[in-house]
Amino acid sequence: MEASEQKVAEVVEKNVVTVATQQQPSEKKSNIIQVSSNKRPLYFYVNLAKRHMQNYNEVELSALGMAIGTVVTVAEILKNNGLATEKRIQMSTVGMKDQAKGGKLVRKAKIEITLGKSEGFDKLVSPKKKDQNKVEMEAPNHVEVNA
């Protein structure tokens, strides 16, 4: 990727400069899961993350505002069950226009957690073939969530 194809944004807050590279729409990563706090059940995201790690060897969980707790819980479930290792955690704030407040700019917290396959991932999550077209994953017998 050439420098002319990238857009670079700088954010200066509290004497910290963060430089973020925004990808062009055609170059969007396919291993990113954008988590919502109320649209899907928690284990939907756990199983989706497992599937992404099988296909891409790593997954990036991303959330805004109230969904941050869901992302952290999903990441902890995967780590505590020996399925994933933490590669990167990035926290920031983003400005969004809130339609409920008349289009006023509102700052929202954002988190991005990148998880990679653990060494024992392939042993713990092995595909069982039921059909030629469907692949179902085995889950660990015990899932522990520390709240």
C-alpha cells in the first residue's frame, strides 16, 4: 500500500498524539467483528470469533460505548478457555453526530482488542462434519465467566 492511498489522521489529547491509518473501503479487513451491546447474544460473538480465528488466525473485536463490556467479556471467555491469546488492546475516543441531540458532536469511547489463536486452539476447536456444506465446532465442556 502506497502512502498516497492511505489517509492519516492525528488526534492530540492530553499531550498524547495518536496517529491512525484509515483503510480505503476496498481494503477493509474481513477479520473484524463489530460488537453491539444489545443486538446479539454474548455467545454469538464468542462463536463468531472462534470461526474467524479458524479462518484468519486472528480476530479483531471492536466496540463503541456501552458495547465495550461485551467485547471485554468475549475476549476473556476466549482467553480463559485457552482458545486465544491477547495481541493488542487499543482504546480511544471517536466523535459522532448524535441525532437525538440535534446532530451535536458527541465523544464515544472505542476499544479494539486483537486476539490470536492459542497454541492449543486447533485441538480444542476441531470441526465435526455433519453435512458436506456445514461445519460445526466443538466447544469446551466448562465455560467460566468472571464478572
